[in-house]
Amino acid sequence: MSPPITPSVQYTTTVRLEYPHETGRLATITAAIAEHGGAIGSVDLVHIRDGRSLRDFSIECASTDHAQEVVQALQALDGVTVRSVSDDTFLMHLGGKLEVRSKVKLKTRADLSMAYTPGVARVCSAIAEDTQLSFNLTIRKNCIAIVSDGTAVLGLGDIGPEAAMPVMEGKAVLFKQFGGVDAFPLCVGSKRVEDIIQFCKMIAPTFGGINLEDISAPRCFQIEDALKQELDIPVFHDDQHGTAVVVLAATINALKIVNKRPENIKVVISGAGAAGVACTKILLSYGVTRAVVCDSKGAIHLGRSFGDNATKVWLAEHTNPDNEQGQLSDVITSADVFVGVSQPNVLSVDDVRAMNDQPIVFAMSNPDPEIAPEKVQGIAAVIGTGRSDYPNQINNVLAFPGIFRGALSSRARQISEPMKLAAAEAIASVVGTDELSPDYVIPSIFDQRVTRLVAGAVARVAEETGVARRTPKSTIAVWT
């Protein structure tokens, strides 16, 4: 039986098998794995004793059910014993993905007296006289808090703070890997807007910035707006602004391919949550004049009632200048760009055909996009998704490490709209004119130029706009 989708590394299963050490046995086992759709990553010998082999088989599967099917097939082989089965993704998370390490070594009494008492008292006293010294003399210099209540986690929704921790730990790993930024996950046991605001205010003296993560709309807007007014450190909701920055970067380059300008195009955004609103705002800031946002009830326009949802009221007042009405399929007509941050399969092939010539489709719902790229290959001029197994992955990791690297290095009070625009343009600039193609409008997340260019652009604009409190000699000094 073949698996429903292609095997993926995220469903890698390691199976330890014991079997007679004789000619043909290994071939029989690998054939059984292949027959049931598993992709063998590696085979490692543990030992050979008493005429029996013990080996670990690393097998990529398509799902947990598929992995179970492969294991059952191996159990059914004559003379083969399954000694253990491990899910490699779960193994990576055992004990969490983070640890705390000291930057200083305590080898002598002198070391101890400077790192701790009595020498540390002098440093404390200096900070007490001037709290701004905490940005130089404590971890605050290069550390941010990742704060979440677990109400809007990836495609999982409201799963709670405990279940959100693996994602926040992963975010911290990305901050360090791609931006040299120390980050610590803090999952809050409350959904009340006032509690989360107060929590962030109370921990602010410890950190150089706060990254809000996976907090559902419209509460995320309220929390961020309040904290930006009350704190003097950067507060950044990545689900909103990280997505928006990378979408704009992809749009900048995609428009070059189709030879269109922002002021002349129509953009339709599917999704009026955190990401959809931020994408809309940054596109308007870039010069787009015709944007139509759709939620689950259709196009947002002035004739609809939104109750106390101030965000949708703002969208009705600042978008859809022609007051178009109806469902997504109604307003997609004559659009130049589609931005999907909503649900799988809401866009049809006919919808894309109804768009203007050389349509741009960014279908970013994960793991299943608003439309499968295969369906519009040859129809859309440029296609982007949120997935790594298709070209043009629109991934927030292109933005947030560099944005915070630049903000921390310049000791910015906030992350402003001009800083976000500069970040988007920096990301777009990584793809040279001679490299630009429909399958390459956005750089790889592993391209080391990305963070450096984004950090530099953010720090420069922070200084130019008066947001910075220092001019860094290098935005990557801490990193390197």
C-alpha cells in the first residue's frame, strides 16, 4: 500500500531490528520497507552477536499512521524482532530544546568574587544609579522574551500554554541560529488581555525586547498596542509583522518579474486575522492603493457591520476603495496579487484564471495552502507558499532574527513601520536582478546574507528616525 503523500523527514521513525545474520536478510527487510512506501534514511549496525544482527533503520514516512503500517510490516517478517520504535521528532524534543550556559568560567576565588559577591554589588549599584546600564551590563543587551498564551499556535489553534512551549522553544532556537539573539520562551497561564499586558510590563526590566507569539486576534492587537505605548523596548508580534515583512519582500520581487507597480495593482487578501491585517497595512504603506480583504463572510466593505471589532472597521475604512462585495470568488476578478493567510483550498483554479494577466499567488496556509501550487502551475506567473517543499517559501524566519538583531544592536525603543519596510526591502535585495525568476523571488532561510542585510537596514533606519539609543559599530558584533 502506497502512502497518501510523499514521505517527510518530520515523520522519521527509527526502528531497531534483530534478525538472523545471514545472506539476503537485510535485502528482505529493505524491500519490505520500500514496498510499504517508507524511504530509508540510514541503516546503522549496533552489533552482531550469536549469529544475529541488531541494526537501527531510520525510515521517513508520510504520517504517524503510515509509520505504524511500516512497523507492522516489519513485525510480520519471519525471524525479525522489533526491539524498539522511536519517533525522531519526539526524540529531538526530549528534555526541551534549550539550556542555559554560563559565558564566564569560575576557576578561582577571584573569578567567584567578581561574578558574584562581593564584586557584583558594585555593578548592581552602578545600574541602580543609571538603569540604562542594564542594557550593557546584563543579559538584557542581547536577550528577548518570547511571550505566548498558546491561543493561536501554528495550525493547531488554542492548545494552551504548556502545549505551546515546544513552538516557543523552537522560535528561540531560530533566533539564536539565524540572528545570534538569546531568546527565552515564556508561556502565560492566562488569556486575559490585561494579565498578559501586566506580565510583559513586569518582566520588561530583564529583556531588551519582547516577541509576542501565537496570540489570537483581536487580543494580539490590543496587547501589542498597549505595550508599545507603555514600554521603552521593542515589542513585536511576529505572526503579524514577520509575515507581513516577508510577504512584502516576495511581492517586491514578484512585481519585477511581471513588470507591474504597486500603485497600479489590485491585491486580494484572504484572512482578516493577525497576519492578514498586518500584510494589508504593509502593502498599503508600500504604495498599493487597491486592496480587498476577505474574512469567512466575504469581502470587508463599508456596508457591513462589525460590532466592536475595531480592526475590521479600520479595514473597511482604509481598503476596498470600490466597495466590492461578495465572496472571495467574486472579488478575485481582475486581481493582480492573491495573498492567502486563511484556510486550505479556499481558492480555485477558476479564481486564478479570473485574475489579471500574469497573476501572483501567495498561498501561505500551512500545512495545506489555499490552493495547491500544482493546480495553477502555468497559470500563475509567480507562486509562493509557506512550505519548504515548494519554491518561494514565505517564512517568518527571514525577518524576525534580523529585525531583532538590528533593534537590539541599535538599542531601539520600538520597531517602527519604516524599520519593517526597510527589512522587507533588504530581504528582497538578496535576490539579485540576474538571479530573479518565477521560482526564486525570495531567498533561502539559510542564506547568511539575509540576517546581516536586514539587521543593518533596521539599525540604520532606527538611527535615521530617532528610534535608536545608540549607533552600533556593527549590527552583528554580538553575533560574531
